[in-house]
Amino acid sequence: MTPLLVLKNGRADAIQQVTEALHNAGLQVIPSFDSRRTRIDKTDFSCPHHGTAVCTCHIVVLLVYKSEEQPATLIVYGQDDDTWVSLASSPNLRPSAALQAQIKNSLTLEIMK
């Protein structure tokens, strides 16, 4: 996946910025996965990037809807202070070209201004 956007700030700020930009563009955003919520027992966890139990990696999956269309899936991945926002695509679940363009434009215009 090629990132639509790379942000140099904390993950929580990035997720909030992305969500607000999409809402401002008239899109509905529903979080469907958050890696932080899956870590039940942190004592058995070892980060594959850091090699320690203390981990700054964070993955959030956002479903982005426009009216009755097939949703787009955004993957927001953060590590340390960098965050990458990517549009997931598969042959069976592909959002319309118009929705993809609206997402790209809203993220570029709102966040990068």
C-alpha cells in the first residue's frame, strides 16, 4: 500500500486530524479496529519493531462511508512519531473512484494546509 499521507506527529493527533478532515468533507467515519484495544495482557507482548514490551506502534482501521456506497477502508499506522495513512484496496471490496478521490482531496486539503 502506498500511503496517501505521512504525518510527523503523534498517532492520537493524526487519527483525530484524519477523522475531522473526512467529517468536514461530509463523510461518515467509523473506527473498526484499534490495535491498542487488542493487547489484553501486556506482560506477554513484545513489539516486533522495538523488541520490548513498551511499544509506540499503533494501527487503526477506519471505514469511510458516503451515502449508500461501498465504504473505503483507511489504515492509519503509527510508529514512534510518524503516521502513515493508506487506502486499502482489494478486488472484492473496492470503493468508488469518486469516494477515493474525495478522501484523497479532503486529507490533502484539510491536513496539509
